[in-house]
Amino acid sequence: MAKVITYSNSALTCCSTIQLDSGEKVFISIASMPKPSVVVSKSRLLGLANSAIWEFNPQMAGGYDAYVRKLLRAFADPSQKPKHPLDAIKDVVMTCGSVSEVVDKLFAAERRMNTPFPGEE
């Protein structure tokens, strides 16, 4: 089972490192102002981020409001209390056994960004 190696969600840092069943490590980083973004990277030796495997930012979303709305929509379960994006993304990554599975799930979540929740139009 995947395990959390590091986790920080404070005013200064918002990131987590997760070791997958395969032994691979994934680093999730959420930056705020002045350039908000979410980056998920495959980690190398010593926990250094290697290359981004998924990224999302306001420019990709069509503005800051759309960024927040789409990020919540991609990872939220409308039947549950909303979670911080770091926790929601971490929960998705924790279900994966390998980096390739992480990539698949993150892109599936990205496809949900433009899908309204049930009852929304």
C-alpha cells in the first residue's frame, strides 16, 4: 500500500511526497500567489523532484476563478465534505500502485474538470 513520506500544509508550504507500491515516489506541490499552480512530479533519489508528470495552473484553466472551480471539480466528491486540494490529490495518488497509474488517474480527473456535478447546469 502507498504511504505518505512527507506532508506539509501550512502558510509557507503545501506539498507531500508519497511512496507507491512500486517503490516509486511522487511529489505533489501546490503553489499560491503570485503564480498559483499544482505540479505532480516523479521523485528521484533523495526526494528531489525529477520531471513533472501533471500540472495545472490558472492559465490552463482560463483564469484564477476557473482554476479554483475546475481544480475542486476534478478531485471533489460531491457527496462528501470538500477537502483541501492537497488532500484530495493525495487521496487519488494513494490509490495508485505506479507512476503510470498516477498519470492515468490525474488525466482522468482533468477530464472531469468541465463536467458539471449532478444537478448543476
